[in-house]
Amino acid sequence: MSRYVMPEAEAIRLLGSLGEQGVDVCVGGGWGVDALLGEQTREHSDLDLWLEAAALEGLFRVFVAQDLDRIHPWPGDRPWNFVLHNGRTRRVDLHLYETLGDGSVHYGSIRDPFVLPESALSHVGVIQGQVVRCEDPSWAVSFHTGYGLRPSDRHDVTRLCERYGLDLPSEYR
């Protein structure tokens, strides 16, 4: 088991604190999948959040007050994707983007941008009875492709495809 655990109640507490401060986030990763499924289906080591880069200062204020103020370097971390943690158990994986004003968002470097529609980050899900903004199911599946698959990825993608009638990506077959 990972030394980091993000329990459902903790995820909701952080999301609530961000909302109270006007910081709009989109839940991704495993918690995003569970939000789309409407129930917790497995343990999560972190909380993945999509955040408009301009809102980063507000997020930092909330996280410092909640003792989530350390950078946790991971192989492949980039200025638009990095992890904050509390040094003990809680970890948040941030994905920063910029809204382009044409209905799309830019994620990634200037030289190698990844542009996706705002609707990819505008679905609604539920965590512990609380409505949260999360990734669109088809985008959540696509975000779980193109890298070495873990058992948790197989679990998440299979459940999403079954629930939403999506085709299972070839690498999952």
C-alpha cells in the first residue's frame, strides 16, 4: 500500500475548502472516475485536480492552511503538472491549464501543446453525496491511455466503459 492515502472525506474536505475560496477545480484521475461512477470503488493515493493556472494562488492559500505545502517531485513532473503533499499521507496531483477563449483549454508546453475542449473538464459527478466537476467520461478514458498500465487503470477504465457504453481502448483488451 502507498504511504499516501486520500480518503473520501478528505477529498471532499479539500474540495469544499477550495470551493469556499472561489477556486474552481475539476476532479480527475481515480477520484474523477469514482465521481463519474457515483461511488468509491477503490482506495486512492492522491486527488488529481485540473485547475486554471490563473487560480493557482488561491489554491496555494487553501492548501497552505491545510498543510499541503510541499512539492513532491515525480519523474516527468513539469511546470503544468506537479504534486503537492503534506509530508505524511495526503497528496494532490495538479494539472494546470489555460482557457483559450474559443471553447478550448491549453495544457502542456508552448512547444508541444495539448489542446482539448472545455467540455472535457466540465462533466458532473458525485463524491460522498457532493456534486463535483469532473472529467467527461470519454476523456477520462483517453487520459488513461498511452503509458504503462497499472491494475488501478484497468479497474477504472473497465468500469467507466461499462457504465457509459464506451469502447474499451485496444491496449486494455
